[in-house]
Amino acid sequence: MEEYEKYTLSDFLEDDSFVRWATNAEPEANVFWKEVIKIYPEKEAIMTQAVEIITAYRSQDTFTNEMGRQQLWNRIQAEITREEEPAATRVKSMPLYMKVAAAASLLVAATAVYWFFADHRESVHTAYNEVTKVVLPDHSVVTLNGNSTLYYKDNWTDGTLREVWLEGEAFFNVKHINKDTLNIREGERFLVHGRDVEIEVLGTSFNVRDQAEKTDVTLITGKVKVVLASLSKDTVTDVIMLPGDYAEFANQNLIAKKKIEKPQQSIAWINQDFVFTDALLKDIVKTLVQYHGYKVDVKDDKLLNLKIEGEISVSSIPELLATISATLDLDVEQKSEKHIVLSKK
Amino acid sequence: MHAEQEQSIWNAFKRGEWHAYSRLYEEYYRRLNNYGYKFTRDVALIEDTIQDLFVKLWTNRETLSTPPSVKNYLYKALRHSLFRKLKTRSKLSFSAADDYDYTFEVSYDHQLILREEQQHMQDMIKEVVSKLPPRQQEIVYLRFYEGLSYEEVGEVMSIHINSVYKLWYKALDNLKDTLHYLVCLLWCLCLPKPDPAVLS
């Protein structure tokens, strides 16, 4: 302890244990420094100054970023879950994974579509703007958007892999069979084939769409594995996606990946079949005729130029007709199932 | 957090206990943000770095050693990773890893009202510290704010302890005139009696 007898202000500031104590890193040292003051009372003033200097320096701003705390933690959890083994075979015990909801949505587009047609295959094709629901043998439901085709084997047996092939866009609601995520049997897996990618899930809901030059995947909830099926088997790459993930694939490569704010918007087409903004009556009539096979008679051609201000977003034709009738003050006469007559009230 | 407590949480985390891992995040989130903020005002970049750091921790938990101080270990890792990111972004520097071109900035913008003489002292310190080269500023920070020893400073900054001494004395040399002035000032102003809270 003698050394403190000759200590100057700088000496104290250089002393590790003094600094530790003065920065409150070591409150236990109080006893020791009180002892030093007792022995060298003449040092008390200088020690106080040293403490004051350190304290003044320390009274600086602290950047806490509390706003970002929860969000960053979510991101960390999501990335860890993504890096863990996929829903397939080698799942390790992982608290997060268990919590993952069995619902997902993703959006896939394939460059061009070529299919190896198996012999026994069912197919469902939709016309433009036609939305059709297909119930698969396992009771999974596929909602097909317009101009899309879904292929699936006609003989589904328990215990075999469930797989479908898709051209276009579809929303899948896959029946969840697996109960034990640590032990996944073949029949509990569900596979969607695209040209460049395969999407593997356990039980979830997701959306798949075609675009000319790339494949887009958007996951809303849950977790899926996208396998980039390169022609040479040894270069297969997996991309695990989590809620809110958006990814683009082209030429069997992952070309972009990011989180999106409102992934639900990617499946808005399902519930909002009829979305018009500041539409003229003739636009609406055209849609009914061209995409839905309606016959529409309009008593006065002038009516066709009537405008509905704002946005219409309805999910069925009866709703659409009711909206037209109310806002434009028209009579809608239903001649037959798909034949209507519009006239001024 | 006490050293033993820190160690036991670290060991639980290494065994794969999720609650221990999230505890580490809770404990160090603020400190890491605060430290990172001294190097850059790009909050997104700091967050990305913390994310990478924690994901890596979890992924490599089984192979990690048990550091003497978890805090210093995380500081070091954050610093290293943040510099790499800053470097990549600026693309200006092609120098070796320890020859980075960084800034270190402490701010006093949102301080509470201090006693007059405290305010005066703070102004002086702020003035003189802000003129130090970044590395010297960082040492002052790690010592006076984080309370690290020379050895720990060397550890966090990945430099030899002799370099720490050298940098520290340079910093202190730069501070000395001010310190002398401060000493006089404190005497002249008849510095209030030692604060019992400080020395009790």
C-alpha cells in the first residue's frame, strides 16, 4: 500500500484497481480505498479529484436503442430457426421450432415450366381470372388463381409422400398430419414441384405463382424448405424460409432474400377477386363478360360511362352487383344465372 | 452481473439452454448498442452486427470457450465484426485488419444539469477528449467508462498490452495540461468536501 504515498492525480487515473473502483465496476473495493485514505489522509483530496474527473467523463450519453430490442430479438430467433434443420428428417430439439405455427404462405414463380408427366396424373386448369378450389385426396385445399394448372397423382396412399406439380399461382392449405416433429414419416411430408424449386412443408398454407424470368417465394407464417433442384444432384441447395421472408430464385440460384412488412398482401387475390379503383361501369361489365362468362345487357349505352369513385374490393359477383346497384342507382335484373340486365331505376 | 453469475449463465447457454441465451441478450443488448454507437451512428448496421454476433454465438455454442469476462468477449466480437462491416461499406481502406480507419465519438448532448463546477469540468474533459485520436479516445472510454484494466483493453481492442500503455500515456499526455488546469481549478474553486457517497 506504500506506493500510494507518492501517487499523483495521473497515477491514480492510471491505476487499474482505482479506475475499476471509481467506475463502480468493483463496489467491493470500497473497504480497501477507505483504508488507503485512512493511512494517507493527505491523498483524499487528490483521489476525490480523480473520481470527479472520471465521473464527469462518465456522465456522457448512453445509446440504449430500446426501441429496437424486441424486433432485433425476433430477427435473431428467426435466423436461428432458419439455420436449424428443416422440417424434414434431422430436426434437433429446438424450442423455437416447436412453436412455429403450421401455417405458411409462399409465392413461387418458375421461369418456364416443363414437367415430367407421370402416367396417372390428375390436372386442374383454370381460365383467366377464374379462381377454383381443389380438394386433394388428403383433404388439403388448393386455391388456384386464373390461368394456372395443378397436377397431382390420382392414387394417394397413406404413408407415401404427398406431392403436386404447379404451373401458375395457387394458395395451398396443407393438412398437417405430423404430430411429432422429431420423427417425420414420409407420408407426413408435402412437396410442391416447380421447375427450379421444390417447396417442402409438413402442414401449412402457402401461395405459389409463376413469373416469366424468376421464382418468387413469400412466406406468411410457418416454415418451409425451398430446395433448388439443380440438374447435377451434388449441388442441391436448401433455403429455409420463415414468416415474412421473401425470396427470389432464378436459374436455380437464390438471387434475393429479404423480410417484407405485409406478406399477407401476396395472397390478397384470394379474398379480393374484384378490385376496382375509380372504375367506369364498362370496365366492370368487361370483367364480368371476359373473365366470368357473363352476358350483360345495358339499356342505355350512356350508363357505361358512369364512374364509381374510390375503391371497390369485394369477393363475389353478387356483392359486386349489389355495389353497382347501390352506388350508381341502377336496377340489376337477373335473367338467368349468368345473364343480367342493367337499367336506370 | 457478477462474474460467477455471468459464468453460470454462459455455461448454461453453452449447454444449449435457450433461457440462458436470451438472458445474455437481455443483459448485453444495451451495452453492445452503446459501444457500437461510439463507432458509427448507423443504427441498422449496429443491429445487423449484434444479430450476426448472437446468431453465431448460438450456432457455435458447443465449440466456444469460456472467456474470463463474457462482456469483454462480446465487446471484442462486436468491435471486430462492426469494423469489418464498416470497412466493407466504405471500400476505401485496403489496409490490414488492425490498421482500420475508424472514428470514436462520445456525446454529451442529453446530459442532466450538473453542478456548475461539474459542468465546467465536463466541458473541459469533453473538449480535450474529443481532440484525441480515435484509438486514444477508445482507451479512455474503455478505462473510464467501462472500467477495464490495461490488459482487458488490449484484449477488447486486439492489441498488445504495451500498445495499450503507449496509447494510454499519449492520451494522458494530451490530457495532462487540462488535468493540471483542472487541479488548480478544483483547488481554487475550493472543491466541495469529498463527496461522502463517492468515498464511503
